[in-house]
Amino acid sequence: MTQYSRTVVIYRWIVFLLAAFYTLRTLIVSDYSEFGGPFRYLTYWALFGSFFAASRMIALTQARSGRRWDGMVSAVAVLNLMVVYLYWKLYFADPMSVTDNGQLGQWWLEYYLHLGGPLLQWIDVLFIHHAFRRLKASAAFLTLIIGSYVAWIEVFVGPLNSSPVGTVTSGLPYRFLNNLELTGRAQFYVANFVFAMGGLLAFAGIEWLIRRALRRPRAP
């Protein structure tokens, strides 16, 4: 089993406890008046994925498991990248597209979900765990997660909810999606899937550079 430094152990506990707190808070205080509750939003899929990844890192640290979960953990890192990119891109273009009133609301919550939490997970997967070793498994997990989310919101969430209301349809979790025809939404989903695969390759490249930079020179 890998021996971890005290710094890594403390860091992973901080990441895990934060993820656990925000996950539990989401499950307790979320609005369930609409079908799907918090599970309508990609942000919370990423949060729950981060909590799972953090729990696996703790299990490795405590030698309770030898399974690395590289494919799943790296897929969650890319999912977090999608959340950060899409949220801030849409927010700066039109705050109303991702918020109820155009305001960030509780800043400590928004910044954790859309910046701090993902950043904490990226540090672990890139500098400590080095999760991007099995790109085929990572791509498979990522495809499954994205495909499941798209099917979830198109087949269940949209038809079973009446808000938000757009110019074309209603019920899809993000207001701007309801302003797009099905073909427009399909193009949006495909474009972001391509972005995700590009992000996976970018993360793998960054990890490779980090591992080379941190490699100790051989003794003469």
C-alpha cells in the first residue's frame, strides 16, 4: 500500500469533509417541489461525484481499499471542469440563464460549487492521485455520465416539470435550454461532449507534465 504524508492525509480529510457537508446540505435544504429536485442540475451531479471521489481517496489513504477508481475519479474531474466552464460562461453572458434573479445568492455556496470544490478535487487527481492513467476507462465513464444526464433531463425532467418556461419548451433545468429547439439542444450537448473529451486529454497532458516535473533525478 502507498504511504501518504501527513500533509496529504490532512488535505484529503479537508476535501472529504467539505464535500460531505455540501452534499448533505444539498440533500436536506433543496427544493423538491419540482420533479428531480437538485438532481435536475449538472452542478449537483458533479458535487455528488466529488463526494464519492473524496471518499475513495480517504479509503486509499487509510488503506481500507486498494482500488484506485482512476476512470471514475478522472471523469468526475472533467465533469467539474464542465460545470465551472459552463456556469461562468453562461453567468457572464446572461446571469438569468443560470440563476433565479441574476444574483449569485449565497456566495460561499456558489463559489464552492462552481470553483472551490472542483479546484480542490483537481489538486488531488493531478498532484497526488495521478488519476489520468487509463484514458479509455475515463472516456467510458465520462460518456456514461454525460449521456445519462442528457437522457435524464430530456426524457424525464423536461416533460415532468412546468418551469422554467422558455420560448420553445418548458421544464428543462436551465432556462436557456427551453429557448432552443431539439436540434439546437442536440448541437449544444454534442459541443459540450467534445469539450469534455478535449478537457480529458488536456488534464492527461497536464498530469504528464506534472509527473515529469516532480520526478526526482536519478543519483549518479
